[in-house]
Amino acid sequence: MKTLAPITLALVMGAIGGMTNGATAAPITYDFTGTVSGNQALGPSQTYTALGGPTLTAISGSYAQSGNGVPVAGDTFSAGGQLVGNDGGTDEMGVGVCFGSGCDHRIDDPEIDASGREAVRLDISRLRSGFGSFTINADSATDGEVLGIFAGNTAGNALGAKLGDATSLGGNVTITPTSDYLFFVADNTITSGADVLLHSLTVTPSAVPEPASLALLATALFGAGCLRRKERPALSR
């Protein structure tokens, strides 16, 4: 069996290597902090943008707990309430959920609260194909409160597999999404208190092959094709 000429093989391997190490854009961050100081009513849904990334949509809601204590996969999500953007300056920065009459006036209790089983659902369907390294940051006025991160089912109406926990004390946590939705809930072992906020999501665009690498690969493949034609035995007459 004929093998590729050394120079052709080197071209192919070099092109593949160049594609693997293609240009990678800088990470981009979706900031869920309110755009004004204090609490800002956002309504039941809100779109978020980041330079270099697609638009994301978040909605507010709550979940019906099927187990005891902490939220678990299978808990049913229902849309409701409204999102509230917080900008407390040094703490309480991010997006929370508000239910009840206070939402119409003072915008009180704008956290993701364990006692209310409040949840934020984020549609990441436009991110999954072209981005990786999903890093979540949480915030709270009380250090150490836990933001649970869950995947969703296909329809986005129930919590799926748990992907990780972010704490306002521990900083960032990196997750690997398994569906088109992410759910954010207070993930403490108690059912009161535990007010926490979704602060930010940082993602990294997938590597894009450099034009020079693509051209090199095309040249290498063309050379390999020419070599095979040259080495093909002549047909007997």
C-alpha cells in the first residue's frame, strides 16, 4: 500500500495542527446587574446582551419541590412573578425574583429566595453550539449563600441534572451545560432565608480555524490527490 510522501504528510499534519490551535476570541461576560442604582423592575422576562455573543432571555418563576430540603432534578418550574435587577454597588448585584404586591410598588425581596422557591430560567440555546467554558458568578449581601445551577428538561419546564453550586463567598464556578436551559435556585439545606442573586455568566467562543491553516490544508489535500493519481498503475491494453 502506498503512503503519502513525507512532505505531503507534513503539510496535512501542519494544517490540522493549525486548525486545532486556531484563533480563540476573548471570553465575553453577560452582566445581570441592574442598569440603575438600587432595584429595577424588569418584568417577567428580560433579554441580556454581551459584545460578541447572542442575546439571552431570562424569565422569572418558581418550582414545586418534589423532595425535602434542597431542590432536586424533576422539580417542576412554573413561570411567574417578575425579574428584578439589583445594583447595590459593592454587594447584592445581579438579578433576582419578586412575587406579591410588593413587586408593583417597592420592588421588595428581589432575591432568589429558598423560602419562596424562586427560580430564574435562562435560555442558552443560542450559546451551546459556538461557546464553551460556562462560568457562573453569584452575589449576596451575606457571604456563603449558595446559588444552585441546574440544567433543564427539553421543554424547559422542570429542573434537570444539577450542574454545580456558586457561592457569593467562593466566587466563580465552571459548568458544562447539558440542555438549552439553565435554572438558578437558592440551594441551601434550609427552606428560609438563603437570598442570593445571579451576577454574571462568562463564556468563551469556540476556536475558529485561521484562514492560513485552511489554505494549507487545502494545498496538502490537493497534493495528496495528485500523488495518488501519479502512482496509480496504468491500465493494461
